[in-house]
Amino acid sequence: MFAEDLSFKPPGSLTTAVLFLVFNRPDVTSRVFEVITRVRPPRLYVAADGPRANRPDDVGKCNEVRSIVSKVDWPCEVKTLFQTENLGCKLAVSSAITWFFEQEEEGIVLEDDCLPNLSFFWFCQELLERYRNDTRIWQICGFNPVATANGQEEDYYFTKYGPVWGWASWRRAWSVYDKNMSCWPDVRGKELYWDFCDSKREAHWRRKLYNQVFSGEIDTWDYQWGFYKFINSGLCISPTRNLIANIGFGENATHAKKEVFYRSMECTWPLRHPTYVMRSLEKERQYFKLFALPVSWRSRIRALLPK
């Protein structure tokens, strides 16, 4: 729990649905679920992948996780999607998000290792409503590795990059998602591809990445989401304050094995909205350098922390 949470005063009741994606990590799941119990969403969707066949210890861990998330002690409509077999990251997560948006027009998505501060939920709720019918906006982010809240005149900005460590969106945006990136062979050979890349370096980096995703070399769901945002010129909202800490790095993590921390800061109300819907090119350059250069981005995040 963040120290800032102790002084946070919600600007109203939370009315937005939350999707909680879990698997086999009781420790991180319990920490994130504790925050969810504090904000008391009126509708909670919980999706869990099944245990892996080659990992006997998964059965007990998965059962423990499902027990943790069953302890809903506030008035709440709860829906679950518990897999009996392991689908893997790509299919389990993407199908869960599709299931969520089949039932909700908009909502918040949290994975088991994304620890939000309390203001994250109201930040998402206010902006989901504000940009509900603005088809330029595809995603609201909670995590911002290049956050610099001090001296900012606005509480968020617009960017083509949208990390998925705590986020929110609308059915209208997710409806174009295709986990198999079926149109990639057509897109990569057209001028369109170069149009959404800001440099040759980015174009080559993305081509390699998307080839790996398309071939199945990378078993994930989120690069595909980013791809469809890019080719549809979708914008993401990024908070000037980082609202999420990732607590899932370590030996039990599905993909990330190294530990990373990032300071979280609460938003304050009323939110200060940008006057214009325009990309912050400087923030995008900072983000691309952090996440796309050969040096480990996890090391880069640690380098940003105060000593």
C-alpha cells in the first residue's frame, strides 16, 4: 500500500466495472485485491488462467489465488471466468478482456502484479466518461515511466504509446482487436506502416517485434493491442503522475524476471484537463528511448529512481 493512499479523498463513488486478471501468484494477487476491496467497485470480473500441465505446484497456487479473489465483502456483482486448462498468456488474457467488454461498454483492467494507488480508479472513471464518444482516444493508462508531475499545468497528456500496467478502455476500441494480427503481412509492406513510425529506428524495431508476434515466437496479447492502436491512429491518455507500481518481477513472473520499482503518486481533484487533444512528442521520445533501446528497460527504470 502506498503512503499517499492514507490521505486520498475520492471525488465521489466508484461506479466503473473492474476486470482483475489473475493466475498463480497468491502474494501479489492478495496485495492488488486488497486495494480493490478498498475502492469497492460495483461490478467485479475475475478471470484466471488454468494451471500448467508441466508445473504440479500450479494447482495449489491457482486454487489459493481463486480463494483470495472470492472474498468479496461489499455489495458487488461478481462474474468469474476460471479456466480449467492453461491457455497461455496470449489466449487467456485476450479472451478475458473480450469477455469483459462483451458485457461492459467501458471499464478498468488490472493484472495481478499491477498495484494501483487509490486515485487510479477515479482517474480512469472520470476520463472514461469524458472521452467516451471521442473515437480518437483508445486507452487510459495508469503506469507512466516518464512521469514528471512537478511543474505540470495539466494532469495528463496524449500519446501514441499505451503501457498496459493498469489501464482502461471502451468496447468501441477493443472491438477491432485481433490476437493473431491477421492484417500484419498486408500492413508491413505499405506506406501506412511508415506513417505511424516516427523514425527508421522505430520502424525497424517494430517490424522485428511484430514479425515475432505474428509468427507465434512471442506468446503475448499486448503488442497486438498496441499494433491496432497504431494503425488506427488511436491515442492513449497518460497521467503526469505515475499511478501504478509493478510488483510482479521475480522468479515466479511469467515473462519479467528482474525486479523493478517505480514511485507512485496520487492524483488530486479536480483534474486539470488539456486544452487540446495533441500528442506530446517529447514524452513519446522519452518513452521510446526507455522501452525500445537494446539496454534493458528495467535497468533504465531503476536508473530513474532517486538514490
